[in-house]
Amino acid sequence: MSTKLIKNGTIVTASDTYTADLLIKNGMIAQIGKEIEAEVDEIIDASGKFVFPGGVDPHTHLEMPFGGTVTADDFATGTTAAAFGGTTTIVDFCLTTKGKPLSDSIAAWHKKADGKAVIDYGFHLMIGEINDEVLAELPSIVKEEGITSLKVFMAYKNVFQADDGTLFRTMLAAKELGAMVMVHAENGDVIDFLIQKALEEGHTDPIYHALTRPSVLEGEATGRAAKLAALAGARLYVVHVTCAEAVQQIAEARLQGVDVWGETCPQYLVLDQSCLEKPDFEGAKYVWSPPLRESFHQEVLWNALKSGQLQTLGSDHCSFNFDGQKDLGLGDFSKIPNGGPIIEDRFSLLYSEGVIKGRITLNQFVDIAATRSAKLFGLFPQKGTIAIGSDADIVIFDPLAQRVLSAASHHMNVDYNPFEGLTVTGLPESVLSRGEFVVRERQFVGALGAGRYLKRAPYTSLNSAGPAEIADPLEKVKQ
Ligand code: URP
Ligand code: ZN
Ligand code: ZN
């Protein structure tokens, strides 16, 4: 492992902004200070650049079977694209199958990632049923496997959807184990009825995907999940929040002391429902669940990030090619695979649309893109910050560089970019994972398989507890 000194950069964390040098040893941050003098293998000049902690993307779907096909990005292409975009940690969703041991699904997910990931990764685990076998497996999954977040789908009827009893029992089990429950919050039963009705009436175009999933059904499910979490005394994280109704439910629950957290995604901050009306079936490129909303919701989401009612930004990266995958839904919007390619552009979109446009501060940017997810998902302070003893996951960021987002230049393994033609200001120039360059001056220099699996810590009443082995960070740096 080489030693490195990053000099003269503007270091930005969730709380501070200052100019300093940063010494990297053993893959970790060993020293931060003014004019550090040290014998190192390499000195990197970061004058005029921001030095951010690597982004933590709490929501990805790599090589995931869904909608009769498999997502286009695997752990090699997906994590490479993530690194280009300034993300150095992802937490991917491990799907499970009813009636099969959870450990089989986890083993399958390890197989997808082993030898492929170029950055570090952890897993969330889907819970589709609760029975004696599941309850018997959960303690070792949380405590030994380090999977400390359990995901329940309240929608996707007859596919992933679980009932309220399953959700509530998952919450009770999670609370016992210090795990967090994550929900996809939409009322799947009512949506299923609306979809069948629309199809019977001959409505088959992509826009009907949005029209059959109204925001009130997201608000209703979010409120229901929050109330169940309050009753169970569990910690709840609502993924991909899209609308005012859901934000309101989260804000009200938080005011009542419920331990509930909310994530939104770049697509909901920047795009709106009108994209689904694009001609020649192009609207299919914009099919997410929950769907893109009318544009007034965007301001609500930005304000919720700014005020702290929503705390994180996930990419919900779930990429399908337009040709050969999205077109499975030609003539029936309900068969369009749900999801889109975002993993690469999450970080720069938040900076460009958020910081440059004055919607959030620079420190809030770091908190939303990295720190808060690391804290919530049991990775802090190993990940998500720049501090002595933390992993040297670093983004050297050029605040003036621009890029036109485009499928022609992105690194995601997919034939379109939902933000095609949008110029972002501010780009990751170089990205380091545990002290080694993965991207250097916009060129990939990483290695397949260099990414490590992250066992994550259960939460405690202190909320931000990190893995026990870095409780004394100075010890490891001194070695
Ligand atoms: O449309 C989406 N969001 N696809 C990914 C699966 C999910 O619901 O998160
Ligand atoms: Zn979802
Ligand atoms: Zn998702």
C-alpha cells in the first residue's frame, strides 16, 4: 500500500470546510494538518479542488432479476461507473425468495460481487415473509454477516410485496437485533387494481405507469409504515421518497419522536412526470416506482433535504437498456421494467443542482451524499467522512469542470441516460478507495475485485456507532 500526501485541497466534511494537507497510510487517513512534511510515495496537489469523503450510495440494484429481465449493470460495470461519479461505497439490495434460506440469497449476492466490485460494498436484505426459519436466521445475518438493514416492499403485488403483518413482525425482529427496516412505501393493492382497470380501458402507454400510482398512495403507505414503526419501537428508513404527501408523513412522525428517516433520489429532484409522455415509447426510459411526479413536488423534496426532513440521496440504480429491456412493455406499460441508470451521476447532480443552485450548502451536500448514509447504515466513521482513522476514500473534486450528461460518455452499461443533454458543474477528477486511485484524472485505474465486502454495525442508542474494530482509529494508523 502506497503512502500519499494530498496537499492544499479544501477539505469538506458534513460539518467543516478548511484548507489542509491529508496524509494517507495503510489505506487510511493518518494525519490532517497544515503543511504536513512526510516521506511519502506520492504527493498530489489538490490546490483549487475540493477534497470530499467518497460518496456513500445507500440504494443500488446490481445484476438484479426484475420484471422478466436482469439489470444491465453488474458489480463490475456498476461500481466502475459509481467510482467515476465520486461514489466509493454502495449498499446493494440482496433479493430473497420465499421458502428458501436467506443465507442462500446472501451467498448468491456475494457471488455476484466477488472479484468484480472496484469499490467497497455492503448488502441490505429483502424480507418477503416472516416464519420460524426466517426468525432463526436473522440474528446471525445481522451480527455475523453484518447485514443490518432489512427491506420490506409494500408494493409490487404478486412479486415482492409483503403484507402489513410481515412488515410489523420484521420491525419487531429488527428492533431486537439493532437492525433498521427499510420500506418501499406505496399501497400495492390499490395500485394493482388501478393498473388492471387502466389496461381494461385500453390505456397501455408509459404515462399510465404514473397515473396508476398517484402520490396519495405513497403518502398513505409512508404514514402506515411510520405508525407501525412507532408501535414496534423500530427504526424505519423510507427509500426513494418522491412526493409532498410522503414528506409530510415523515416530518409528522419525526415531530412525534418516531425514529424514521427518508431518502430521495436525483431523478425525483430533477425530472418530472411529463417525461413519461415522450413520444415513440421513449417515456419508458422514465419508468420508476414510485413514478416521477408533477414538478411542484421537486421543491418540496429540495426543501425537505435542506431542512433535514429527508436525510439521504440514493441512486436507486436499476438500469435497463431501452432496446431489448424497456421495450418488454411495448403495448402494456405494466410490463416495462422499473428503474433507471443513476449511479454515476448521483453525486454531481446533487452538487450541481443543489449546491451551485443554492438549494443546499456545501456541508449539507457532503452529509446527504456520504456522511448520513454511513451513519445510518453502520459504516461511520470508517466511511462517509474525512477524519483520522477513517478509510482514505477520497474524491478530489473540480468545482469548475463541466460535463454534459450523456449515454455517449457515461460508464454505465446501458444505452440511454435519463438526463441526456443536461450540463452539470462540478466533477470528480480523481477518486481513491482505501488510499488507492480507482479513477485518476478521469481515467479508470482501479482493479476488478479490489472492492471489499463491508460488515456493517447494528445501531445503538448512540445512533452513529461504527464497527468496533475502528473504535481506536489511531491504533491502526500507527501500525
Ligand atoms: O423503479 C424502481 N425503483 N426500481 C428499482 C426497484 C425499487 O423499487 O427500488
Ligand atoms: Zn422500491
Ligand atoms: Zn430500489
